[in-house]
Amino acid sequence: MRPLLLGLFSLCLLTQFAVAQDRASSLFELKNEPALQGFSSAKPEVSAVLVPTGRPGEVQLQVKLVLPSGGNSYSMDPSFAKPTKITLEETGWKAVDGSYGINPPPKKEHDEIFDQVVEKLFGTVIFSRRFTIPAGTSLSSATLSGKIDFLYCDKESCIPKNAPFKATVVAPRRDEVESEVFPPEVSSSESPASETSVSITEDSSSPMKFGYELVPQKGGANGPVRLQFELSPSSAQPGEKVTAAITLILADNWSTYGLEKFDQTQIETPTTIDFIPTNLTAAGATVSVPSPVVHITRLPNGDRRSNTHTGRVTWKKEFEVAANGPYGVSGAIRYQVCEKDNSCLPPRTVEFQLGSAQQELIAGATPIVTSYLNSGPDEPAPFVVESAGQETTLWSAMGTAFLAGFLMNIMPCVLPVLAIKILSFVQQAGEKRSRILALNLAYTFGVMAVFMVFAFLSVILGQSMGAVFQNTPFMISMACVVFVMGLSLFGVFELPVPGIIPSAGHHQEGYLGAINTGIIATVLGTPCIAPFVATVFTWGLSQPPAIVFAMFGLMGLGMAFPFLLTGIFPALVNWLPRPGNWMVKFKQFTGFIMMGTVIWLLFNVEMEWRVPVLLILLGLALFVWLCANLTSPASGFMKRLGGCIVGAVIALPVVGSGLWLMKEFQPTELGQAVIAAESPEESHHRMPWEPFDSEQLMRLRSEGRPILIDFTANWCVICKINEKIALDREETIEFVKTHGIVPMMADFTKENPEILKYLRMFGQDSVPLTVIIPPGKESKVVAIRGQYTKSILMEKLREAIGSNTGQDANEPASTVSTMGAAPVAPTR
């Protein structure tokens, strides 16, 4: 019975497959028919014109296809089974452009009839291409005939169509303002286009009355920029608003720049626009659509950041009509463009005249059909973030802050200082209760002082806790401090601050030493704990200052809590062993932990500066050793001071050589690449990370590509744990490659405003953060915060790929985007 059922099932499948094959093939065997069942009586319409470009012997062929509502056609993509084709009858016409431009661009979407993602055309579509007319032909009398073959479909059926056209030259004049380049009923799919005189008017699909397009020349040829100027409406009354717009359309791999510099590091020239209104008054500032994206250029002498536009940008400014009568606007735009992986062109100024301000026909100007006045931002929909964790509330934030502070006492970063504190605990045995409490209150004061500084930075400057660890001078200074502390623990010398580090024969801790210990312990512990509280303190940035200070205060109390408890209950100290020789050994062992901390701090210093910093540390070691050995503890102050001066003179050349090398060898991108380099044996087991780039992110988002972003930093311990146990695992890597997910690594080791911008966009101001962007232009983003496991990551990845993808979740993407190099600095 089972074989019989299986055979019947297979037969049904084969029958359905044959029917589907027959239906697909029949789509292209249909003849031109006046009507087809499933279609409305409305028919596609075709017309064409030739528009002079302003260059001798050159015109632009514009073929207009009007598709009825509910119907669609397809682009000229040759990979499609039935692409649109335009065939010309005349010979001797030479194409200037490599292919036809399509305006508006086709929309990529899944087609139910063909069951695949295709490029669809809707409504009114203009196919345009520039040609040079045959030699000996008059521009005014030139004509170009041809036909357009296209597939016209509705939701149920398709029918092949072809329509002939005959295009004649049109030359818009300023006194002809009411007719159209493309009359509404020029031709149909069954009859050729008729000839018509034309001029400029306002219509969503025809040239505008107050608008034109220019292509600035570069070395006698078309440059990488197309400029469009427009003013609308053309018949506003006094008190009504009109909008002037300048659209700059860039060729691939070219970019221009925003109206303002990003910061002082920007070396490219920002765009400037001067509007001179006639019978108009300004009613608003100039705005850009879309907003510029920050682009980072890596240079040997440091990063350069610039407000950058690619693709297309429109600058708009609103005016109000002042009085009855004609109105217009003139002025000039000054812009600079740069080519990716190449140099920049000098800034260029282009003047414009619109409306009543236009005194003459602009040389090289051509009519425009598509208006960008009402276009919204040409960028993907805003990110809607869904956090993997729970929503932050006031009470959960306060509780998390206190718990995080308490956990700082067992973090690896704090262990060296904690060991020192244990020694001070030991020596407290037998002390008066009041002194024990006072010492621990002094330690708490040191802890709280640091957290109040963090609170100040958050409230006043909007800085995160981990920001200090992105500062190289701070990391070098901390390495020097910890190194000197380690030497003291080894017995090389004794710190001049009483009590901060117990010596072999003296274990008395002073109040100043207790405060300093609290300060150093907190600063060292920050990079370890910051990942746990990144979400909480990002939430705190939007809260009143009182809540921010309360959160940081609770975190400080959490860290100092064990020591406050010991101060209140001194008997707890008695649980530790009594003072003895073991303290000396333990102190020396702690010195090795300090040296390990120095190595960890140096790991976050640029490669080119590590040897110079080691020279500085050598000089410091020589200095403190000379200070301790040129005199004795019994020597007077002046004699000890003299010994330290001698030590400084001897050690200064060593320290100076380190500082000189730091100045000579500036950090470069190559140095960072060396740090991240992997052995060939391991490279095939690692995630193929691309450097984070906001332009690439927006491009992939607009294409609907799935993306995985790891926001990380070298000083972030939790980040490295996540990478080791979840991200850089064979199962994760294989899943990412199979499903065409683009992995990006956002390195936040050093200060990076662009990465910080996206961190805050995703709900944090520091790392770690892992973001999964599912396929689709409007898909909901998943943000995984803090530490997680491989199972959690894989669960979220599978959910993302199984969401609104637009393709089979088990089908790999056809291409995987790769990043290009950062642009080279512009030449002057």
C-alpha cells in the first residue's frame, strides 16, 4: 500500500511540475493581442523625444513608457527571461552612454508569476540614453525611429508587447510654458508616436517650468556629477511657500560633502550654497536629504572624519512669496568631489537661475522629468531594535549598578589592588574598631570619588565609563603607575605615600594610602565591569542628573560594600591569618600580578609605541632604584632629595629616548593590522570580519542583506569572551557563510564618533554589543547585550534568517559584500 501511495504522490508532483513548466513557457509564446483575459481595457502607452544636451551634435533619447495602474513591466536586466529591449532603425547614431538609464529606477521584489526576485517597472518610466547624430545631419531636423519590446503583466497573466516610436528633436524655450515634452496621448502600443512641439511645464512626469539639469564637464567630457535645479510651485500666491532644491547625483565610487565639516580633522571642502531670492523671503534653513554619513579616512598621522554624501543628495530651502508678481531665485553651489581609492577634484562653483531670476537659457541645460522636491531621505527605514535582555527600569538600573560595583571586587582587573587591600586587612587585626572603620571609610571615599567623576562625565559630557580606556596617554600613564607599584611590591623601593603599599617590615596603612588604593582599584576595575552596565548607563544618559549620580553612587557603594562591612564588623578581619613572613611572599607574588596588568595595559597601546613605552618603564625603574639606593631611610630629606636628583639625571636620557621614539613613530593602520594578524593555520577557522563602515552598512541595509555586527574593544574582557565562545566558533562561521550574512566588526578600542553614534542608535554607549540585522529593508534589529553563549547567538541568528527575508531561509545569498579600502587623502 505504501509504494502505491508514494507512486501516486510522485505522479501528482510530476503533473504539477509539467503544468507549471507549460504555463511559464506559454508566457513568451503569446502574440500581440488587443486584450487578454485578466487585463483591463487600459493599455500601455509609448512615446519618445530627442532632447539636445548642449554639446555639439549630441542629443538624449527619452523613451516614455506609461503602464496602467495594476500592471507592471520589467527592467532591461539581461539575466531576466524577457527583459525590456529598445531597438533603433537608423544607422550612424553612436551611443555616448554605455546603457539606458531608467527613471525612476526599477524596484526589486519577489514576482509570484516567475517565483523569483526581479526588477519591476510601474507607472510612468523614462528610458534615456545619449547619442551623437550622424555626420551631415542637421540637429533641428534629426529623427530617430525604433521600437520597444517589453512584457506587460498583471497579478495573474503576462503578454509580450512591442511598440514603435519616432522621436524628433525638441528645444525648450522660456516663452513656451504650457505644453509637455510627453503629451498624455502621444501614441499607443499599436501606433507610432506623433511629432510635437514642446517646452517646460510642471508635472510629475514631465519637465518642470522652473527646473533644469546640468552635467559639468571634466576635461571636455562629462564629469562624475549631475546637477538638477528646481523651484516649485510656479504659481504660488503672496504668503505661500515655495521650495528651491539642488540635487547632486554622483557616479559610482564618488562622494561629495555636507554643508558643515564633521570636525577639524575633515580636510575635504564642505558644500556651500548661496541663494539670492527675487520677490521671496527665506522661510527656513537649508537642509539635506539624506543627512550626511560620517566617513573615516585612515592616514599615517591619524584618522580624518568627514560628513559625506554618496549616490544622490538634495539640498532644499523654503521661501515665502513676498508680493504679487514673478518670483525666482539665483545663486551658486560650490562643491568638491572625491573618488574612492583616488584623489579629489578641486572645488567647483556652478551658478544657477530659476524662475524670474533666469535671464537667459542656461548653456548645456536639459529639461528634467523627475522632481526630488518631495523625496524623502534616500536611505533605509530607521532601525527598530529588539533587545535580547529585559527592559531597563529605575529599580532594575539601581540594582544592577550596586551589583556591578560589588562584582568589581572579584574582577581580574582589580585583583592586584585587592591583594594589596588584603595585606592592609591583615595588619588591621588588633587595631581599634574606630581606626578600622576610618581606614575603610577612607578607602570608600577614594572609590566614590572616581565614580562621581564618571557621573560628571556622563551628565556634562555624555561620556561612557569605558571612554578613558580609549585614550592612549591614559593607558600609558596607568601602565607606568602599575609598573612602579609592582616594583614597590618587589621591594625595589618604598612608595613615598605612606600606607599605599606595605613594605616588608612596615604594614601600617595610612588614610591617604587607603584613599589612593580605592582610587586605583576603581580605575583598574572599570574596563572589566563596564560591559555589564553599558545598557544601564546608556539608559541613564536620558535620565535627570540626580538619577545618574545616584546610579554611579550605588555602584561605588557596591564596590566598597565588603570593606564597609569589615569596618562595621571588625571581627571579620580575624578570619585572615595572622601577620608573618607569608605577607612578604604574598606581597612579592602580587608584584607579578601587577606586571601582568602592565602587559594587559600595553596590549591596548598602538604597536609602534610599545617599544618606546618599554624604554620609559625602564627609565622609571632605574630612577626609583637609584633613589632608594643612593641614600638610606635614615638620611635627611635634603640628602634623599639630592639622591633622587642624581637618579633623575641618570634615568632621564632613557625616558627621553622613549618619548622621542613615540614622537618619531606615529601609530599607523599597518600597526593595528599586525596586532590583529592571525596565523595561516587558524585563519580558515575564524569569522571573515569586515571593518565596520557606516556607508557599507546603509548600502547593505538598503539592499535588504542580513548583517552581523560585533561592537568590541581590546580592553573589553567580556567582548573577548563572547568572541571566543560564541562568534568565532565553527558552527557560527558556517551559518554566517551559508546564509550570506555580512559580518562586520566595529572596533571601539579607540575613540570613534561614528561607532559611538551607532552604539547609541542600538541602545548603548559602550561595548560589548552584538547586533543582528535580518534580511529586508525594514526588518527589526536584534541587539544582544552583555555576555552570551553560542546557543543564544545561534538561536537569534536562526530566528533572524527565518524572519521576513524575501528568500528561502535555507538558500544562501548569491553574493557576499566585501569592503573596499578607505579613500586616499585628497591631493591639493
